[in-house]
Amino acid sequence: MIEVENLTKYYGRFMAIEDISFSIKKGEIVGLLGPNAAGKTTTMRILTGFLPPSSGTARIAGYDIRDQSLEVRRRIGYLPETVPLYTDMSIWAYLNYSARLRGLSKAKRNERVEAAIDLCHLQDYADVQIGKLSKGFRQRVGIAQALVHEPEVLILDEPTIGIDPIQIKETRQLIKRLGKDHTIILSTHILPEVSMVCQRVIIINEGHIVAVDTPDNLSLRLGGSGRLQIDVRGPLQQVTVALRRLAGVSEVVCEGQDNRGRYLVTCDADKDLREEIAALVVRQGWGLLDMQTIGLTLEDVFLKLTLREDL
Amino acid sequence: MRNTVAIAGKELRSYFASPIAYVVITVFLVVTGLFFYYGLHDFPYEATVRHYLAPFYFQLLVVMLASVLTMRLIAEEQKTGTIELLLTAPVRDLEVVMGKFLSALAILVVMLAITLYYPLLMYWFGSPDSGPIFSAYLGALLMGAAFVALGVFSSTLSANQIVAAVVSIGVLSLLLLFDWIGEEVGGDAGGVLGYLAFPNHYEDFYRGIIDTEHLIYFLSFIAVSLFLATRSLETRRWR
């Protein structure tokens, strides 16, 4: 559905993305993951025809983004990073206008605007002026705008940014539902979001693709449970040494004073040491106060991905 | 074409959703109304629309109002990011430009149409010559349309509405002054400047003459401005 070939974009002499290639099958939900300024927005803007690439090209539904931009634009729904809202219009008028720009007939428009309003839970606000809406509602109107014409491909730039946790959950469910009959590419810098929503992840850093895989494979390759944070009552020195001796522990960082310490234990890949550590603490007669796995943060992923060439 | 109508309709609604259209139309009516009153007061036996459509100040007023009307059309979309919706929709750049142009042109038409009650008053109390009234209005419409087209172009140049308005007012003022500058310079260069100056092309209209030379001047002024606006919008993508 989407084939990206050697896409490169320079802003003057500044390289935004370089040699990006990937392909997305029909019906897939793919996450574009990366820190700020990694090139996510640039990639999406090129796919939507808002920006031209410096070199390379992409095809969406078989149409070339450079030579058949109008055909491509007919088939995409796009939520830009800054939600493009006309603040003087009501939600209904805005969605109707968006649908009209996408060439929907009047009858079809009425039907689709209603459907989009329902999907995004905006029923009670259809006549409210957009300027009076909160950030979360604006984001939802932005999503409604992207899907109002039932495009084959949805391109969503940070769809869950700036909205509250309940709405984030709703939005993710919405995206998953939409994934049944749309091909979706979304960008985010929140790692858990990707594993919840996406079937595949493309990680971009400094304009280059550093990894493409399923979220499960990725976290497996990056070391499963990763790190444990343990609070133990017991002599700091001895506890640290004992933890270090455990097979599969690669690093222990200790902080605390007297007999109460907090230990950050980094484990080797795909080893779950929680039970062993609990047993050890009990055996020594220390007190296990707290233990939790620390999920991999995006920083960890990048550290790992940039340090370990063998990935 | 369908897209042009959609964009023009949306812009027209937003003109009236904000105070812009009302303020511009009010100012226009107050000023032309004063011209009309004093014109009739000073020359009570001349039933002519020249009182208010001919003065230098009228032309300057249209320069100002056309620039203010058009300044937000594309600049605002660039500022708020809605341009991303417009340029990623399956709409040609020319359709965007035409839609914006037609919406501002519609306001201009409304403005001029309301002043038609001045000639109606003259018909009521006297017997004015219809020909020159028609040609004067045609001239005012063409001149205004040309200014609006240039205003749309300058609105594509910046995300800042003030910059857009100042560029438009600046260029149009120069074209207004080329009339005098041309005479000062003289020779071929002066002739070229004089040709570019729109007052030289406008004056025949309010005198009752419709000359194809002047029609062509204003129509090509409009075409060139809209062409430049379209190209400017296209290159926006490449910047």
C-alpha cells in the first residue's frame, strides 16, 4: 500500500531524513517512532505531498507522490502535527468543508460527517465553534477530519499528543478499530503506545531508520524485562555484592543510606531474575520492601540501538 | 471548479463571521457617501458618479481596503497551519488561489453594489446619463479586482498578515504614483512607467469610454497577479 524508496530531504544544508526506505502492507498499522527532530514529521509531510523530497520517492496505492500527487492526496487522510483547524467554524461546518475539499457529494457528505462525528464521540458538540474547544477536543476533531472521506491510508502525526489519559485510551482504541479497514501510519514518541496499537514499528533517529520490526520482537531483542528496581532493608555493601554475584546480572547501581537501599539491577537479555532475587533476599534474612520492572524507555531503546551494531 | 466554489464559499462565510467585511464595507460607504454629498453640494447641476468614483482619494481608498481584505487569505493559513489541510487535499493550487480571489472579489462587488443607490437617487431627482455610470462602475470593478488579485499574491508571500498588507499597499501605491513619476522622468522610461500606472487606464472609464486597451490592462493585471500567486503557492512547497 505504501512503498517508500530512498527518501531524502534536505532543508538547505540541514539533513532532515536520508535514504529512508520501508513498505507497508494493506491493513497494517505501523508506528513511526523517534525522538523530536528525528524526521517523523518530515517523512509524513512528504508522503502527503505537502513537501517534496530532495531525492527518492514513494508510492501510495500505486501512485507516485511526485508525479501523481492529486491521486495520492485523494486516497489519504492526514492529521498534521499542528491540527489544522479553522477556529471560526463549528465542528460540523469544518468537517463538511474538509469532506467537500476531498470531493464528496452533498448527500455523501452529510452521511460521512455524521459518521465521523459519531466515531470521534463529538455528537454533543457538533455545533460548537472550534475556537471554544479544549485541546483534547481539537485533537479529536483533527482525527475526524482525517477520516471523514474514508481514505485508504491514514497518516497521523502524533495523534495522542496533548490529550488526557482517558481520551488517549479512547483514541488508541479508535485507531485500532480503524486499522481494520484502513492502512495506518502514525508517529509517536511514546514507546508503550506503539506496542499497544501498532503491528510494526519503524524507529527513526537523526533522519535514519535504525530498526523495523514488530513491537514484541523489538523489546525481546532489546532485552526483555530489562531492569529491576528493588528496595531492600539490609547492609548496603553486602546486598550489592550478593546481587552482583547472581548469574545474569550485568550491573547493579545502589543508592540509599543506613540499612535501606534502592538498587537498580540491569539484567541480561531475556532473563527474568525476579524470583531468584526475592529468594536471595529472604535467604539472607534481609527485607524485600519493593520490586518493580522498569520498562524500556525510549532513551534506552536508542542507547541500545545506537550502541549495539549487531541489531 | 467545484473546489474553487467550496473555498470561495468558506472564505466568504468567514469574512462575515469576523468584523472585517462589515468594517471594510462601512468605511467604504462612509467615504464614498461623503464624496457623493460634497460632489453634489459643490456641483449641483452635474448628475454624475464621477463625484465619488473618480477622485485620487477614492483610488487610494480602494488600494487600502483591497489590501486589508486580502491580507489574511493565505497568510493566516500559513500562520495557523491550516495550509497543511488545504495543500494535502486533492485541490489544485490554482483552485485555491481562485477560491480566495473570488471571495474577496465578492465583497468588492457587494461594496460597489450598495453604492448603486447614489445613482438611483440621481435618477429619482434628475436624468443622469446611463452610459458613463455603467462604464465608471465597470472601471471601478476592474480596478478593484486587479487590486484584490495583487493582494492575494502578496498574501502568499508571508505568514504575517501585516507584511502581506504592507507589500500590497506598497506595490499598488507605487503603481499609483508611476503616473506622476513617469511624467517627471519623461522619454521612453517615463512612457513605460506611465503605461504601468493604473490611474491612466482607469480615467477613461469614468469619463464614459470603454477602451479595449484599458480592459486588456486590467484583465492582464488580474491574470498576472493570480498566476504569480499560484506559482508562489507552489514554490511554498519547495521552500
